[in-house]
Amino acid sequence: MAFRLNGGMLGADTPTACTVVRSGSTLAVFFAVDMTDPKTVTVPDEVVTAQIAKLEKMAGK
């Protein structure tokens, strides 16, 4: 699941991209913030894929 949030930090709009991934009984949340270009904030797929692979390796999957 992926979604975007708009919040505030130090008086500035702070768009945040979030990706939530479940692998077995593990729930992982990845997020990214980009105050320089709010329209392009993303959580890169390659980062999520690499981190989930590490989690699954640690869990013995």
C-alpha cells in the first residue's frame, strides 16, 4: 500500500510519501520527504525491494 501525507515542519508544507509492505508477520513502513520538490517525492521501488529482501533473509524466508 502506498499513500501521501501533507504535514508541516518548521512552518513549511512537508509532503511525505509512504509505502507499507507486509511480509509474513512483519509489517514495514518506508517513507520519504522532499521539501525541495514536493510533486516528485517518492519511495523508490528499488529501496523497498532491497530492504524487504534483507528482512526476509533475516527471518529465514
